[in-house]
Amino acid sequence: VNISSVHFNQKLLSHDNVTGFNVGPMMEIMAPYTGLGVDFALLYSQKGMGLRREKDIKNDYLELPVNLKWKFGLPILKIYTNVGPYVNFRIGGDKFWSIPGNTLDQLKSKNFGAGMNFGAGVEVIKHVQVGLNYTLGLTDDYTASKLDLKAKNRCWTFQAAILF
């Protein structure tokens, strides 16, 4: 489950969080005895923002995160933390959105984005992981040229994984 919003460089739009989802395969490679490793995934992810009294802005992305992961604890129950970059490519959703209350410009959705992931969670019996992840967009995901408006995605993700 994704709970996302957009951070603007100026106060022009009043907006709320919007709920979406992500799904896809994840692979984890851990070094023996150290608790350190990497995970990477190929995710279909929905992000955007809710506009009051207007239609929600939601875009679909193909997201590729790569995280450094550290696990610690007992063999039956471990806590993990992860951090790393991601890139995403817009594969669905509208390219242009009308800005409420503004007839001069439109919000344009960009096709490429990048940012950082920060997360933590628990692993049970080496096969089930449940965690919370925060994605911090570092590139502008939306622009409006006439207004010099730029915006970056921000997203909390509640995730679950089954490892084989």
C-alpha cells in the first residue's frame, strides 16, 4: 500500500495524500554471518496526490529500487533496515493535469524520476518480511512552466514480502 503526496516548491495547490499500491518481484542477496546485503526489485507503483474537490492525480510507474540492507536479531525473528536509490519510469496516468483555479498553465507529469528509499521492518522465519518504507523524490516529477512550479513525489509504503 502506498500513501503518497507531492512536495511543491511554492504554495499554489492545496492537496492531500492519495492511496495507491505497489506490487512486483524482489530479490535479496545477503552476505554470510554479517547481516549485510542488498535487495532489488521491479515494482509497479501508483503515486500522486489528492486535490480537494477535484479529481485525484495518480500516475503509474515502473520502479527499480536497489537497497543496502542490514539484518540483526535471532534466526526466527530479525529486524532489518534498508537504504538506497530508486529510479522510476511513468508508464500510465495522464501527462497533463489542469491546475485548479489557474487557466494559464497545466501541471505536466514527467516520464522519469529518481530518489532515495529509507525503510525498516521485521523478518519472520527467514521467509516473511513486513516493513515500512519512505521514498523521497529527488527529481522533479511534475512541472508547470509558466508558473515555475516544480514538485517531487513523497511516499510511505507498507510492504510485505514472501522470500523463496
